[in-house]
Amino acid sequence: MKKDFSIGIEEEYQVINPSTRELISHEQKITEMAEKYLQDQVKAEMHQAVVEVGTRICRDVGEGLEQICYLRKNVSEIANSLGYKIAASGTHPFSAWQTQMITPHPRYDEIITELQDTARSNLIFGLHVHVGIEDRHMALHVANSLRYFLPHIFALSTNSPFWEGRNTGFKSFRTKVFDKFPRTGIPDYFDSLAEYDNYINLLIKTRCIDNAKKIWWDLRCHPFYPTVEVRICDIPMTAKETIAITALIQALTAKLYKLRTCNMNWIVYKRPMINENKWRASRFGLDGKLIDFGKEEEVPTKDLIYEMLNFVDDVVDDLGSLVGTGFYS
């Protein structure tokens, strides 16, 4: 059944002053030193208090776990040697975005010029998971169906209740900060690849964007890689949490692919309905309820998580997910 389903993982880390525990600019010292050992796997971000890492293409989640542990270990050691600490959470609990330095770069300058304080205040930290699908038509079909599960996946990752010294009342305030950007949130349903490509081309033609990387949806068919990319999650604190979420996203992708090849489809729901569940996941995390659209009633989020795990149970062995992560049911 395995039709690639390779994975790539991107994580965004906080750079912390160990004395004050505030965010601090590392002036790209971490990325410069990391280039000697990790080449292009460690990158600068728009805010200088952020470091981004990315794995190589991984055949399975076991390989993904090895790479994430390796990257986390090396970035932490480099940061420590320079007098910094590394942390992982969707937002920093009390640092103010107004005091954070922006990385000098033409691309970031362009984004700041266009989006102003929307971009300057976007001091958030996320997890992005890529799953490989070579066929773009199939990738779009999977993305259309996978949208339904985004709030469930998101609820598992929520860890950013604090913003600028306040308890916001949300389990994840990170998404509320990011919602100010254009072209974010749950994507729409596209009937065909031609419709999707026409939409992208229209945005480029009318100078809304210069390329499709400026579409920052919670889920997208990546514009340059043959992957479906899930972008909705807060950055987990631990590597095992990251790889568990990655394994789930990979399994959902494989299951939806399997259904399609068996001439079966997951029911496609409209974006406003999925948005209701995303809002609930952001507000209450795993402690709340999501809407079961089939039953047309509220259901505890944890119950729907267990249903989702049962849904993918027939593909995880082929993917090597349980053995690959060291998790056993």
C-alpha cells in the first residue's frame, strides 16, 4: 500500500536569554555556526529570536524521530555555547513583539512593507509536516479530505495560552495571532487541480502574491515540493510529541489515499463548518468538544481523537509508525 508517504518536518524554536527567560536576538550567530555542521537544515526566520530547523526527506517516522532529536540536540548545544537557551512553545508567555529585532533580508523587508504590524507582531512558533505524494491530482484530493481532520490534529498540539504576559483564555493563541495574515486558516475545497492552479495564477497575475509560498493556509499542496503540508500545529515541547503528530498526519494521508484507490471518498465538508471546530480546538484544546458533523452533535474532543486513531489503524503497520516511534498500542 505504501506509495512514498515520505515525511519532512520543520520546527520553529525560541531563542531565550537564560537569565531573564525573555526572547533574545541571536543575531544569526546560531545559524552561522550551525551551517558548519548542519548545512541548510538550520535557517534564519523573520524575527531574530527564532531559529527554524528542517529534516531531510525521511522514509518513515523512525527516521524522522532520529533527525528531529539530532537537530534539537545540536541546535541546543550551539545555543548553549553562545550563551543562549532554546525553548519550544507556540508563543512566548511574556516577551513583547514590539521589542524584537527583524532579520535583514529582502524577502522579510518586502513582507514587512506589505503587511506592516501584522508581520512585525507575528512572533509565533509552529510545526510544519510534509508528506510525500508525487501525483499532484492525488495530493489535492487528499488535501481536500484532510481538511476535516485539521482541528483534531491541532487540538493535540495546543500549548500557547499566554501572550504578552496575559493568560488569553485560549489553549492556543498562536493561531489567533497568525489569523491576521492574509491567505491563512482552513483552505477552501477545490474541484480540480486546474481550478487550484487558476486560483494561484490569478493571485500572481493581480500582484496579490509573487509566488505560491505566500499562501499560508493550515494545509496546502506545497508549491515547489511534491508534498501535502500541514501547518496548523503549535510547536510541541518534546521530540516524541512532534513525531507522534507527524505519524498521525502521515497515517491520515495514507488512509485517504487508500480510500481513493478503492473508489471510496471521505465526506468533504465546507470550510465554515471546519472553522467552527478549529475555533473550539483553539479555545479549549483537548478539554473541549468538537462537532461530529455526521451525528450533528457535540462530542468530546478526546473521543473523536480515539475515533481518528481507529480510522487509521489499518495503515500504520505498513507505514512502520508504531515500531518506528517506539509507541505501542
